[in-house]
Amino acid sequence: MDLKSKIKDLKEKKNAVILAHYYQVPEIQEVADYIGDSLGLSQKAAETEADIIVFAGVHFMAETAKILNPSKKVLLPDLEAGCSLAESCPPRNFKKFIESRPGHTVVTYVNCSAEVKALTDIVCTSSNAIKVVESIPKERPIIFAPDKNLGRYIMQKTGREMVLWDGSCVVHEAFSIEKLLEVHNEHPDAKIIAHPESEEHILKSATFIGSTSEMIAFVKKYQGDKFIVATEAGILHQMQKEVPSAKLIPAPAIEDNTCACSECAFMKRNTLQKLYDCLLNENPSVEVERHIREKALIPIERMLELSK
Ligand code: 13P
Ligand code: SF4
């Protein structure tokens, strides 16, 4: 039996579900029960009846699934699959940041640790961030963390002032505007679509800005057109599969950057073999201490309630 068949077999025997993010390698996407963006994945995690959740994504995503399912086993193929954004916001520093700004409503992007979520009033993802911020009464000042690029974008869209934490995603900050415009000159008929974690100059050049699943939905709407895609390259697999007629061009990254290929090294730590091994051994699993988990659940549930 090949590895994919073995995974499918084991998954059924153990009543496990495989949730995968669009940035995973194609072979992982192919064995997943559900592929989605951060919101879709947390919604699926909240409603699953499986005994085991295999989270093919990064640590904060698996942690969110564990917070929603404390009695279930949540497995992550590689525990080192972190996130530069989550790392840019150490809980201790963030606590001080909040304490020095009393009276603020704390909104955090889901790309942060459980400890940071435990300090949060409401969580958001890139697909509901505007809705979440608009749900906060106008007179309330807001702290937004950890992504300054998404934060700035929300401020522009909502007209709300927010105090921003200075964090960013190493992959989305690696796109080169000069090269992007060069590619656009070569393909003037292409629409530039971008994830809001990208820098302001990239977003200004984009026809459409949205979460990973919103970007796929946009491409679906225009079928046979050409698109320059400014987000992690793993999305191209599912995008092309869902819209075979679309011509997709990955947005170029700065050459001397470690992420020159616009791939997320954290997401790519997961492999099909590691996925199989973790399902077989039921290890590594993601754990969250009870006192953190109980506090972090509240802002996640607020977000899910608002996103129904
Ligand atoms: P999405 O929620 O849009 O999938 O974003 C997740 C992410 O990590 C983007 O870098
Ligand atoms: Fe984190 Fe960026 Fe990787 Fe997304 S692409 S998981 S934000 S490092």
C-alpha cells in the first residue's frame, strides 16, 4: 500500500479527521478531509465528531483546535511548524503592552500563541477581521496584534484608529514590489490578488485583497483570467484545481531573502511521512495548559459566534 492509502486506512480505523491549510504541500492537501483558511479550519475543528484531529498546518492552528476540543487528541505532524507572526508577539511583552494602555479592547489575529489569546477580548482571522473590528463600539479604543500589515489594512477599511503591535509575516514581507510590477508589465491583463498580511505597497497594487479562501473565491469568479498571486505559493495547488482555466503567476519575492520562493518554511515542515507517523503513533500532540485554554476559549468563541 502506498503512503496515501495507508493514511486513509489508518484515519478510518482511528476515527480521525485531517484538516489542512492551503499552504501545505500538495500531497498533504490530497489526503485531507478539509482544506481551508484559518477561519474555515477553526470552524471545522469546532464541529468535528472525530476522536483525533490531525492538523496539517502550523502550531497556532493546532492549538486553536485543541482549545476548542480539550478532550480530543490534536496531532501536529511537526511540532516545529511555528509562525513568524506568532513568534513576534511574546506573551510577557504583550501583557505589559496591554497593561500600559488601559481601557482598550484587545483584538488579536489568530496567528498568535494560546497565551496571547488568553489576554485577548476577541480573536479574528483575515476573513472576518473587518467584521470583528466593526463589532466593537466606536468609542472604544482598540489594540490590534500581532500583524501590523493586516492592522493597517483594517484601519484603512474601517476608518478606525488602532494601536498596532509591531509584528509581521516573514513570507508576506518578502514580496518585491519592483519585481511584482515588472511581472505585471509583462502580463498587463493579469489581476494582482494579495493576502492582507502583505505590505502596503503590495496591497496598493492589488485588484483584490482577501484571506486565502477569499482569494480562491475571487479567482473562481473570473475563471479563465490571469492572476498574479501574492501569498504563500502552496495556495496555487488548490486554486488551479478549483479553476483549471485560470492562468496563475506566483508573485515574486526578493531574491536575497531566505523565503525567495515565497514558501512558508514553517508550513513546509510537515510532510506526508510525518503526517503518517504522527497518526500511527498518535504523537506529537499539541497540549494547552488548562488555565490558558479556558481563558483563550472565550475570545475564540466570540469570533466564531460573530462569523456564523
Ligand atoms: P488565512 O486565514 O487567510 O488562510 O491565512 C493564514 C496565514 O497564515 C496566512 O499567512
Ligand atoms: Fe505564519 Fe506567515 Fe507562515 Fe502564515 S505564512 S504561517 S503568517 S509565517
